[in-house]
Amino acid sequence: MARLLLLCAASGLLLAAVAAIPPPEEAARMARYVLHSCDWGALATLSAQEGLRGRPFANIFSLSDGPPGPCGGSGVPYLYLTDMEISVQDLEVNSNASLTVSLAQTPYCRKHKYDPQNPLCAHIIFVGSIVKVNDSEADLAKKALFSRHPEMESWPKDHNWFFAKFNITNIWVLDYFGGLKIVTPEEYYSVKP
């Protein structure tokens, strides 16, 4: 019985350590942590739609960098897209986009009573482009997305869904007072969340 209690206590400490957010001085880790904690983000494109052409247009997309849990994911934001979606039509004209993810969608900010606009409710802004994944990466993208969004597997096959990723070129982290922090993709991919 004592061994079981000790094991449970150790497991609880491990889970608490894993769930703790990175400190503000570790911006690259924070970016990885926030992305892995989020199931969706706001993707902004330049509209190609009549009446909005050339104007910013934001839309919500489900995403995943890997199965949920403490393993940390790959850091690559994967998406499941169809050409029928208006933002994807924008991307066919100009693949450049920005993607914002925020801890506001997690229990963290609610627990601490942080407004989504409060810098302590960390959010990350990625800039880059959307690209279709190649065949060798499709299985990884499928596992990442379907593990978090199982409904996707039953979406209509005649919509010609495809796996894509956000190809990151710039990263801005807002997780504390004093302004944005810039993280390079190299720094971002070199850390574990």
C-alpha cells in the first residue's frame, strides 16, 4: 500500500512538472508549449475573394503538432484542408499567412483569471506559408491531427481533403509584460517544450 501511495505521489509530481508552463525567459520553449497545448488557431490570409481582395481575412482552423500529452509534439502545425474552404482559396493565390495560437483556449488562463488579451495568457504568432505535405510526411500529419480531432476521419471524402503544414519563417511570443519576443525557427525547433 505504501508503495502504491509513493508511486501515485511521484506520478502526480511528474504530471505537475509536465503541465507547468515554461518561464518567460525561455521564449522558444514557450512557443513550443503553447502550440502543443492548442487544438486550433486563427489563420490569417490575404483574401482573394471578390469584395475583400487583398484585405486581411482570419479564420479558425483545427491543428495539431502531434498527439496530446507530455511528449511535446513535433512543433510543426499540421492542418487538414480542402480547396472548397475560402481561406484555402486565398492560399492558392498567396500561400503566405500568419497563425495565432493562445493559451486562452486552455484551462490555464481561466484558472488564473487572465483575460485572453493579458500578456500572461501567452499567445504565439507564427508567420510563414501553408504547404501540402509530401507522401512521406502524410502519415505523421494524419496521426497528429486524427489523434486530437477524430471527427476529421468521417468528413466527406468528396471534399478532397489534404494534409498541410504551416511552414514557419518567423515567430513572435507574447507571454509577459514588456513586449513581443522574437524566436527564430532554428531556436524553436531545437528546444523541447
